[in-house]
Amino acid sequence: MNWLRNRIVILLIVAILSVVGLATFAAVNALQRPDPDTLMLPLARQLATLAQVAEADPSLAAAEGLVMAPAPASGDLDQKATRHVKRALLKVGFTGETLITRPEGGGLTISIDLGEDGFLVMPFPDLRPPPGGRYVFAGWIALIIIGSIAVSVFAASMIMRPLRLIQNAVGSIGPDGMLPHVPETGPPETRMAARALNRLSSHLKAATESRMRLVAAAGHDLRTPMTRMRLRAEFIEEEAEREKWLADLEELDRIADSAIRLVREEVSRDTTAIVDLAALLREIVEGLAPLGMRVDLQATVPVEIEAAPLAIKRALRNLIVNAATHGGGATITLDRDGGEAVITIADEGPGIPEDLLGQVFEPFFRVDLARRKTIPGAGLGLAIAREIIERSGGHITIANRKPSGLLQTVTWTL
């Protein structure tokens, strides 16, 4: 999401700077100062007139306040201003020597050579841009850039608010797959996005509840015809045929029971408590030993989580029984990795084909359909286990081991 916000910010900054830059360029061209020679022509005419008056009648010039000096004014020679003034004076027909100097006190002074009468000395206007102009321009550009960035970041944040709302809502989906209620506040766009998310959440909840009711009803409704079929199968005289019928009915019964248990796990809200994982694993292993399952509980560390005790026991038992049944035995470890509790269940079985690993948590999934004849089960153990573990805030992954076997890893953030 950040990359989209950054792209919007960059696009807005480029757009703003382009518009302001073009506007500034147009304003500078429209308001730029005229050519120095053009500015100098009226001033040159006045200077030529004053020089002619001073040269013709020095006493009159002195009476009018004009300063006559035997030498030009002191100071540094301003060659650029001198060159412009000379060019302008030549255009008005005055050929006398002219100097423009900059005294130590500041400002400009023009000295016009009048020959034997000395020099006409008077102040001269400084037509240069004001000092520090480049710093003012740099400040102007910096202000534009800072303002463009601020406006762009704010605008991008406003544009991204509905998208962030959707992202946060999707990221906070609970283990039951439900979207939390989103407050319908803020700008119109945000309210519209929140309203759409809440409608989606209500439709999703209704569809999920309808599916759960359908599955539960189907599981319950199958009980009555299966009971009648079991009674009829008991009267089949041929023993081999009767055993086949009873085995098929037993498998149907397991499927119905598993489907009902899955529905119960998805809709149940058991009371949570502090669960000692090490003690719970020892209890499960001790309970499986009389059933002839080879289960080895190795290293454990004291770790506690908050969860529904019976549900967590059912989930971990399903995973261990799955490893012991399909993998010829299970090796269990409990460890603490940083801020996580980690349970690993390893076996030495054939594993699962890599292209099927993504389907292992699907209801009724079986790697090999032929196993239905030799290994009991409806293919819902892993689906039920994942539902319980994720509802308690945990996470489960399954991966193949090398050279053979399967590794089931369950983690909880402490």
C-alpha cells in the first residue's frame, strides 16, 4: 500500500512543481525589466543636457546645485554601468568621457568630463537588482517545494484512506473468517467504503451460517436412514456381504459425525483458560499409548497459552494421531522460539506430494483414496485442528521432511 501512496505523492509533486514552474516562468518573462540601454536613454538625455548647461555657464550650474570637481569621484569603477551609460550618451550625441564609480559609503556616482571646467559629479541611480535577490529566489523555490510536498502528502493520504480502511479490515479478519464492524465515519469516500465492507460482512456471515446449518442438518438427517439401513443390513444372511454393508455404513457414520464436529468447532465459543502445553502433550501421549500408537514426546519447555482447553486438546490429538497413523509413529517437541511457542510433530511416513500440500486442510481431503479401505477417518481431522488452532490465535503449517516423512508445526505468539 505504501508504494501506491508514494507514487501518488510523487505524481502530485511533479504536477504542482510543473504548474508553478511554468507560471513563474511566464510571470518572470512578462514582468522582466526592460533592456538597460532602453532605461538609460531618458537618463542620458538629462545627463547630456546638464553637462551642456554646466559647460556653457558654470556659475549657473553651481547655483542650481550641480557639483563641479577638478577630478572624477573616487571609488571603484563600475565598468558595466559605465559601458551602458556611454552607449546611451553616444545615442543622444554626447561624446564626453564618462565614469561611474562606487564610493566606499555605497551608491553610485557619475563623473562627466567637461574639459577645462573639470568634471560634473552627481549621484547616479543604481539600477541593479536589490541585494540578496538570489536568496529570495532560492527561498521562493524552497517554499514551493515544501508546500508541494505537504499538499501532495495530505492529498495522497486522503485518497488512500478508503484503501487503507479496506486493508485494515481485511487484515483484521478473525479466525472465523468474519470481517469486524467498521465505523462509518469520516469523509464521504471513507463512509462509503466502510458501509460497503459492513454489507459484505453481513452477507458473508449470513452465507457462512447458512452453510453451517446446511451441513449440520445434513449430518443429523443422515442418522435416521443410516440407522434403518444398519438394521436391515443385520438381516443379510451372507456374512461377507453383511460385513461390507456394515463397513460402508460405519464410514458414512464417521463422515456425518466429523461434519457435525467441524460445524461445532466453527460456531463454538468455548471459555478460554490458561493451558500448560507441556502437561497437555504428556496427557495426550499417555492416552494414546494403550491404543498401540508409537508416540515419542521429546524435549519440552514450560509454555502456557490462553485457549479453550478441550478444543486445543482435540486439535493436538488429531495432529498426533494423524502422524502416528499415517507416518508409523510421531516424534513431538515443544520449544520456545523468541516470543513464540512452537510444537513440532514429525513422522517417518511417505509424506504428501508437493502439489497436494496446499489442499491438506480442505475438508474431506485424502491423499490416497485407497486408504479409506485400510485407515479409518473422514478426512476432516486436519480441517478441525486448523479451525481450533487459528481460533485460539495460533498458526499451523505442514511440510515434507527429507528424505521422507512429514513435519507439522504449530505456533502461538506469546
